[in-house]
Amino acid sequence: MKENGKGTFYTGQEAQVIYPEIVPVYQAAFAGEPWFEVSKCEDRSEAQKCIGGFSSQEIGQLCADCSLTLVRSAYEAQELTDSFDRISALVPTAWYTEGDENGLNLAAFVWKADADFIADEKYGDVPQMKTWLKDTLGSNSILWLDEIFADRTKKPSGNLANFGQMVDGFRTEMGFNPMAFRTINKRLIYGALKQVPNTSVYESFTDVPDRRSLVVVNPRGVGIEGRCGIGG
């Protein structure tokens, strides 16, 4: 565990003790905009009617998309912690958190891996992304910002104020690799562009064969084999 004045960095193993704080922040963050992932879609067909397999409606309600009653939370505590631990057993991982007198209000989860691993973990439903990622990111390992989330009921604004310092901290802790992440959150994209030099944005569907934009945060401009997207 290491503090940088703004927040605290943890190894994957060290972060296990704060899972009880991380999980409710995660659930609150993704239940809000722009995701609205409140409950799991109960449609068992191969092509689920709810985008991404989630619904914005509360448990117990009848889903307008799949016409089924919703009975499970979008992100259940054990499911989340099992996922974090599984990744930590496979590749190097780290966490970053920020909090105040109201408790933890922001957390980020990063791991180091190559394009093949990222594609297998994050784009199993978009097979064309494997080739795209290798062509774009190259063959070296990068830092993948798997999750960054904030409970805006605790802190309504300013949660990304330290994004650039967080990136620097992760790169110091895990090696000076470029960092990438996918998102539909325009605030997160804007925060990266504003705070980190040499940030490139690959727009969803236009540049990327996926519904989520991909952002490469590359402060020192190295390791992406000379390729660059838009923005930055």
C-alpha cells in the first residue's frame, strides 16, 4: 500500500481487505449514468434483448425489453470479488482508491497484459477486436484500466480531478507502459484528454469495431509502434 497525497495504491492482494468498501461503490457507480446497469437481464436466449445483458430497471420490476421479471442485481458482491481475484491470479494487478470523511468514493483497477489477453477477457463477444487490438496496440504488454468508478451520491462532481496523477502512479508502480481502456463515458474520455499528454481516442463504431470507444493513455509517446488514433 502506498499513498501519493491524493489517493492510495494497492497491489491486487492488498486490495482484498477493502473489497467490502469497493463493492458498494462499484454497484452505485454503474447503476447511474451513463450505464444504468441496475439488474441482470433474465432473457436466456443467445442474443439477449437487454444491451450488455443488463437492465436499468429495479429488481422485482417487469423489464420492458425482455418482458421478464428482474430478480438479480447487475453486479453481485461475490461475483465481483471473484472476478477481481481471478484476474489477479493470472496477471499483475493494482488498485487505486480515493476517499474522504464519507468513506471510499472512487476506485480504479489496472492490470498488465498483451492484446491477446485483453481481447479474450474484455471482447469475447466481439471477435474482430482481437486482430484490431494487436494491430493498434502492438505485441508488448500494456496497462489495461479495467475499471474506474465513483459513487456520485457521495461526491457528485470532481471525481476525475486526479486522473493524470493516478495514471502516473500506476505507471510508476507497474512499469512505464502505455495504458488503455474502453468506455462509453464521455467524462472519462474528456478527463484523459485534458490531463494526460499523447492520449488518443478511437471512437466506437467509427474507429473501433465495438460499441465502446477505446482510449490509449500514453504520456511518453512510446510502446504503441507509432500508431495513433484521433484526439489527444
